[in-house]
Amino acid sequence: MTQVIMGGCDGENTWRLKDYVARGGYEALRKVLSGMTPDQVITEVKTSALRGRGGAGFPTGLKWTFMPKNYVGDKYVVCNSDEGEPGTFKDRDILRYNPHALIEGMIIAAFAMGATRGYNYIHGEIWSVYERCEEAIEEARSAGFLGNNILGSSFSFNLYNHHGYGAYICGEETALLESIEGKKGQPRYKPPFPATYGLYGKPTTINNTETFASVPWIIQHGGQAFLEIGRPNNGGSKMFSVSGHVNKPGNYEVPMGTPFATLLEMAGGMRDGRAIKAVIPGGSSMPVLPGHIMMQTDMDYDSIAKAGSMLGSGAVIVMDDTTCMVGMLERLAWFYHEESCGQCTPCREGTGWLYRIIHRIEHGQGRMEDLDLLLSLSDNIQGRTICALGDAAAMPVRSFVNHFRAEFEHHITHKRCLVGSAHSEKAA
Amino acid sequence: MALLNIEVDGQTTQVESGRTVMDAARQLGIKIPHFCYHRKLSIAANCRMCLVQVEKAPKPLPACATPAAEGMKVSTHSEYAVNAQKAVMEFLLVNHPLDCPICDQGGECKLQDMSVGYGGGASRFKEEKRVVANKDLGPLIATDMTRCILCTRCVRFGQEIAGIMELGVGGRGEHSEILAFVDQTVDSEISGNAIDLCPVGALTSKPFRYSARSWELTQHDSIGAHDGLGSNVVVQVKQNTKVMRVLPNNNDDVNECWLSDRDRFSYEGLNSADRLTTPLIKENGQWVEATWVEALQIVADAFNKIKDVQGADALGALVSPNSTLEELYLAQKLLRDLGSHHIDHRVRQSDFSLDAVQTNIPWLGLPVAQWPELKSCLIIGSSLRAEQPLLAVRLREAVRNGAQINLVNPFVDDLAMPVAHQLVGTPSQLPGLLAEVLQAVAALQNVTVSAALQPLMSHAPSAVAQGIAESLVNNSSCALFLGCLAQHHEAYGTLYAVTVELARILKAPFGVLGEAANSVGAVLAGAVPHRGPLGTHNAPGLDAQAMLSSPRKAYLVMGLEPELDCANPAAALAALKGADFVVALSAFRGQTPNWASVILPIAPFTETAGTFISTEGRVQSFKGAVAPQGQARPAWKVLRVLGNLLELEGYDFESVDDIRAELSHDLKALTKNSLGNELAAAPALKVRASLGTIERIGEVPVYQTDALVRRSPSLQASRLGSTVEVQINSALATRLNLKCGQNVRVRQGAGEARLSLRVNNAVPDGSARVPVGHPLTAQLNDANGVVNLEAAS
């Protein structure tokens, strides 16, 4: 099984430059600088069908073509390492165990788009990882992979780490840009898109850590080889962060299109051999799916969309039959309520309202009309906000209520949890 | 610019590329509900109230932030759009208190209005509402932050229009709240606009609070009376008797939708306890109330007697430039009909050398609406934000458009916008500094400075002067303006002459920043000694300074507080107290009993009809909003009756219209033809070496411009109003052994003032900023003189 990103890493001691070079690292950069044109790089990425690994799944090669070609002045590439989606912990491991893959990917991306400067925006809570990235960049700079006239070419590129302070909203790409600029992390209204008006008002492309980290392999082995690892329109391998009621939670890099059942087996199967109840296949903001549907689904963008959810960031949250879906949703709703930036009305006011209703239901104060109210409010939030946080808050609510409505109704009528003895009765 | 065809609600229109759906709808007269959008502010798109349906778009889009596209079809009131708008309204209301009955915004609240159209009859929200702590933003803005819908208009106003970020959004999500900086209030000179911008009752007017409901108030169009801009205002009156507040009236050519705090809050003074409501006369050394007939007869008799005994030359008149055109016209008519030309409104001016060479009326030189198009500009001697708060706003817009602002000033000024170059020196150095700029400009343009100004061309231009010159030369659309500090300067004529020469070489417009509501109108009316109405030239009389230094036997003083308004208060009081007879026409008692013989209560601008001509030459007439208080009468009526009692011909005016008609049947044309800043000849140059002592920079504090402003308790309590201090730089402070914050005694002539000292290196060495026009400094004399500083015991 080909692993694009973590192949050859032992998970602890192989993150340094010498180890990366020993694995064939920076060969892709040498290849690029010894004769490839920026267009050829972009074409290779397009061929690979690499799609944005941060959650939206936008074709990476196409995104790179949005950058203005003949722009006079600085252009930026920015890496979104602000991994804050509940259930997602893949970028942290890339930064920790293979940071040079990201650095090399960003250098190649900068070459392809004519960028002179890059920022790697790292989630605020993973300080030790930030420190390791600082070391890695310093290694790359000392070795001549970063800075002026890289490897003796006419191409110059500087890369800096920038750590945030843990606001989930700073993972939204324009809020991230605001944060780098030293402002309050709040999303910008789009258009204009970052490719025309990005960091400091300059053309900017923002990609996820895993996306950039996939690029060296694509250049080295060709886009077609990458595509063939996965499925048409869903190229490559992908890291899945499997968590929840499984025996071996962790990151698993598998080819796109791997059946969920296989992934679950790799993760050691269900804890205590219990029955699978539900799975959130792409991080907490994606719709939940009942376990029996997931067991029939493959792990790629198109298959999961067909099943009614989204691949998102690849965070697979597995829940067994002891899980109270009301309690689960309450916890998710609290997260979005807490992390809403407060800039625009539907999200600022709606996320708190959703949370309070679910909180009431969970605590035996629910009313039957609350369920339709939840769906109505979700409708009124989704698609009405400046950024996708509103959608992220609404989608779990709709899917939880729609797939597990009986459980919510039981909570309301019996003022206690359906899953029985696993949870004590809620105070009325 | 490419034009795009766009269809909104079935109507088609064309908009320029880069405009939004909101722009297109406004162009068609289609109203889209909104809160955060404001045409003068940047786009925030945060309220989401303006969501509309756009064909082929997968979700509703905010009209304010969606760029128009060719062939775009928009529905603003389809079921789809209205559902989205109603949903947003529901969200806005969930945490908004239902306290309209006790909210000052009630009746003029955008949220209230919109909720009628888009709100539900009952709320689906059954949870607890959010409560947000109120903030102390100072004496002008009251807060009820629980009502805030976080549209951020106030925040954007501060950053973009006022040029100073005093408010921001703290916290996140539901914990978001509008905040000032820790322990700071909102102190901008135009802060009150945030009240107008606030679509809800979160920010309301503190002075107006709980005093009336908006629907009780009648609206009267009027004109701002406290600077030269001529801001259009609405005076709001309760029960036809009391002015309750003043708001801006939109006029994009003048004040746009803004108003300075001075014009907004000074109405408080109208209802001051210090208002005069009865004529006062002196009987046996005691002030007693009198009838108008008695009081006016005493004035007429006294004037007649002094004229008969001493001659008309013994009569003089000092009048306020904030008086109406009609009042000023009658005042000078009365004086001139009595045979005297000693009338002046320029009471703060000290150099009148231009009078001999200036035939036209000095004005702004460039219409206000064209300011934002400037690419470079030089302002000479001005505390611009205090003098002309809204002209500073226009310049800020010019800077946003790429303009460079340059200053030649007696201190480094904070204009709350980027300033390219500031050439700073003590007052006595200013003519030389300006001449350096002239020299550099002439060199760059390769022309010779006119012979008359050659004596000034001695210094090699400094790097800053060179920078200013390059800024002016390299930016084709530039202009030069002389501020009030220049106009009050003892070498005003010299500064003016250099400016004329600069403008000639640069082929640039130049002008003066008119100090008062009627600075242009006063000259047109003839309230100056060297020029009668309509420009008719008479034997020149004595100017405002000469009238005091060569005291008259009788004075007519209209609308002034001489101990505060005159360039040399000590000299003014001495002259008035030494006169045989002084009639004071004043709305306020103030210090008048100390120097007047008869006190006649007159109506301030809200209680009389009249005309102001703004500094850009805009003729704006207005009507009284309320009847005069008590026995007070409009000054034009007083002067008219006085004319009758003096048995002068032609005082049968029935209305202000009659007075204007006598002046001209086409005042606008007359004004237009009379404006002109060119000089007939060069004035006598005045260059003074530094006096070697501490030169006084005598600027008028922002809230001490006239008697009405001085009587607004809220303005006086604000940080700008309550901060009265001496400012010197650290080098001078060290030499004088004085420390920042300590109390110092300022001595000038026989007078002294005790003020707090602030060490501020924006002030050049050898000079001190000591404000004029303030009661605390009223004992001092010459605004341009020298002062001594010492520690107060």
C-alpha cells in the first residue's frame, strides 16, 4: 500500500532533514528546479486529482491557476495548519513526524505560483509542534532549500511559521489571513477571494498541510501515479484520523476509496465488540451517518457524498450503541456556539440558540416542537453566513435529528436517555 | 469604466463595474432592508439583513457585498429573499431586549421599523436573553449595550471617518461586545455621529436622554453656527418652545451625513440659565430689568449725545462673525448712517495689513465637495480638527484616495490621518518656514519669486520644506489653505502674500478656512472697516484692534464675549470699561454687566430667521425654530428699532427678507461675484526675529469658539472640553525646571493664569501652547505675545 505522506516514517525519530533526504526528500524540488516550468508543475498537480485535504475537497491544481500570473509585487502561499476540527489530528502528525514534506510541498507550490513568501499557520495549542517546525525550517534554510536562489536557481522563497492561539475560526482561510496580519481572527466576505486579495491584500493561495505534503510525491512520481493510488477524481492516499469507540484510534493513511469497513478493521474494530451505531466520516461539522450505511461506504469524496455526508478533513468519529445521540449533539453544538466568531448574525445568534435547545432536551426540558425548531433554525443558518462555520454548526444538527429523531423524541417524552443503563437518568 | 446591465425586481439598470447589487437597487429606488450597510462606510456584510435572491446562486446573497455582474437577475422581495430576511430578523431579535417603551431610540429605530415588516408576532425564542454591560463612553454618548446588534457601524466610523479607532469589537461569538479601550472614553471631535449611525438604541445621545420621544419633536432645517462649513442641520423642538437636540441634515456638497460634536451638542447652551430674557439697564449703579422701550431709548439718547458732542468718530462696533448676514448688515448700516466706519467682526485677528490690498471677499478657494479629489495639499497654521472637524473628514477621504497632506504649523498636529510632511516652528518662524517652501517650489519650477517677496528668500530650504515643495509640484491637483492660527498670526499679511505667490507658481487654488458661520457673510454685509456692503469703499474705519488700542467713547457689541473672543482680552476690557457708553446685544449675561451700560437680550440663531454664507460661499438662509426666550428679540429687530429711534432713514424692514432684498435681489450671484482671494498688491511684509522668550501659541480650544458652545455642559465635560493646559516641549520644561502634570503660573502683562502643564514635544522649543478664549486664560492679553511660565506655589 503506497503511503504518499507518511511512507518511510517510523512515527518518532525520522523527522529530521537527513532522514527526509534519505527517504528521497527534496528530490522533487531538485526536479522542479532543474527544468520544470511553473505550468508543468501545475499540470502535474491537476493530473493527480489532488483535492484540498482541509475539508472542502476543492481541486488543488485548479486553485493554483487562480493566482494572477503577471502580478507585480509579492504573492503568498499560506499553509493552513490550524487544525481545529473536533476529531481531526492528522496535520499535527504530519508537522510532527514529516515536516519537511510540507516544507518541500510549499516551496514547489510557491515556484508554481510565483510566490515569494510563505506562512505556515500552526494551531495555537500544539506548541511543541510549532517548535519542531521552527527547527525544520531552519534545517531547510541552512541546507539551501529556502531563501534566495534556492539550489543555485533564480528562484527565491522564504517560509515562516506563525502560531495562532487556538481559535477554531482561524482555520477559516480568510480569518487565518486576518490573524497573520495581527488582527482579530474573523472571516472576510468573499468575493474578493484570496487569489486576488489575500494576505496584506496580495494574491494568496491557502492550502491544507496534508495537501502541500502530498505535492512532493506527485512531482517525484507523476500525477498519474498519484491518481492511480486512489480513484478517478479522488486521487492519492489520504490520512484518516479515526477516533471514538474503536480499539486502536489513530491516524491511518490509506488509498482513497478504501472501504470504511477496512479502515475500521485497521483501527482494531469496535471497542468491546459492540455494535456500530453511527459515524461522522469527515470531522464534526459533517453530517453524521448511521453505522449500517457507513459499513457499505468507501472512503473517498464522491462515495461519501453519495451516502449523504462529506469526507471533510478525514476525521472519522466512530460511535457504538452506548452513545447518546442527544448528548453527542449537545457537545458538538456547544463547540460551534463557543467558537462562533460573532461577526455575522445567523451564526452568532443561531449557534447559541441551537445549543440551548439541545441542552434543554438533553436535560429533560425538551418540547416536541423543539425538533422542528432545530431543523428550521439550521435551515436559517446554513448558507446565510459569511463563512462556513454556520454551515458546520447546522449540518450536524440536521443529520442527528433526521437520522436519530426517535432518540430525541424519547428524550423529550421520557425525560431520560434511550440508551439506558450506560447513562444515568437525567435530572428532570 | 465598463457598464453592467443588471435586473433588480424586474427593472433593469446599468451600474459601473465594481458596484454592488445594493448600489443597483438604490439606483432604481428599491429599498433592501439592512443594518450594517452604510453608503459612507466600508462594507461589512455582517448583519445579513440584505440577503436577496440572485438567479443561479445556490444561496441567498448579501446585496451590500455582492458585486453586480453582467446579466445578473436579482429579486429583493421574492418569497425566497423575504424568508431569508425574516430569518435574519428573528436572529437579531432573539437577544435584543423588548424594551422599546423605555428606549430612547424608540420611534426612530431601524430595528423597530424593520421588525414591523420582517419580524414575527411572537418569538420562538424561549431561552434567556443575553445581557451586556454598559460602557462609559464619556458625557456625549450613552450606552445600552444589551441592545447592540453588532453591526460595527460605530467601529468603522471611527476607523474610517474620524480617523481614530476608539471603539472595537471585543470578545467572540455571543460574548462579542462593542468596547472602548480600557479606561478610555470616545473623545473624537465628531463622535456624536456614532449615535446617528447606531441603528438601534445601543448608542444614544447622553444630553438628550429621556427628555423627549422622537415623535413629539418638530423638525426645523437650520445651519450649523460654529464653524465656517455651514453644515446643514435639523433643529428638533418640543412643544414649539424648547430646542431638544440638533441632528445633521444630509447634504453631500457640505457636511454629507455628518455633524461635528460642536454643532450637534452646543444646543444645550440655548437653554442655559445664563440666557438673558429681559433688557437690563443701570439705575444708581444697580442693574435693573427694563422694558425694551426704556432700554432702547437710553441707547439712542446715548449714541445721539456722544455723536453730537464727540462726533461720529467716537462710535465703534464689535460684532460676532456668528451673527446672521441680516444682523451684520443692519449693524454696519446703523454705524455708517451715524457716520462711523469703525465696525469689525474679525475680533481675533491682529494683522490687518491685507485690508488695503484685498478688494474681494476671502473664502475657502475650493468648494468643499472637491476636497476629496485633491492629490496634495498644504495647510498653513491650523489646528484643523478643532477648527474644521468636517473639513478634516474630507481631507481624510482625500488621503484614502492617495493624497499627501502637508502642514506648516506652530506645532506638530495630530490630524488622525497620515500626514506627509509637517514643517514646524515657533509662531515668529512661520513666515520664514513658509518662505522656504516657496523658495523650494520656485526652484523646482524654475521660476523667480516676485520681487516683493525677495526679502524673505534668505534660508536654504530644509529637507522638510523641500519635501512639501515636491509634494505640491509633483501632484497636479493641489491646494493651499490658511487656517485660523495663520489668520490670527501677527504676520498674517506676510503668510498670505507668500501663499498667493505659491499658488501663482503652482497654478493651484488657495483660500482661507473661514473661522465662523458667517465669516464670508460678514465681509459681504460690510461688517468690516475697509469695505462697505456690496464692496462699496468708504473712508476706511478702525479695525477690531485699532478700535481697542485707540479707544472709542461708545461701543456697540453684538454677540461677543470680549474677554474671551478678542485677540487681546485685557485691551478689549480696558477699552470697553473706559468708554462712556457700551450697549451689549447678547443672548447671554456672562460678564456683560462688568463692561456694558445697557444690556439687550437677543435671540441666538435658532430663534431668528437669517442667513449664513459659508466659507465656500454657500448662501444658506434659515428660519427660526422656536420663539425667542422671554423678552429676547432677534438682533435685526433690535437694530431696526434702534434705527427708528435714532431717526435714521430707511429702517422700515418688516422681515429679514426685506433686509436681504436691500442688500441684493440675487444674493447667490452677488456672493459668487464677490469672492476672491487675489491681492491687488503685495502687503507690507512683517518678519520678526524670535523674541527670545516664550512665544505664545494662542489657539482657540475646540469647545470655546463662541458663547453658545461655552454653555454646553456636556461639551465642556468632554475630554476635549475639559482639558485646558499649557504645553511646552521637554527642553523648555527642563530649562524652566517644570514637570509634566504640575500646576504652572502663566504670566502675560499684568494678567496671569494657573494651568496644568503638559510636556509635549510636538511644541517647538521656545514656545508654549496657551489656549485663548477660555475663562481660565481670560486674564492674559495678546494671543500672539510672549508669556512667562513658573511653578505655581
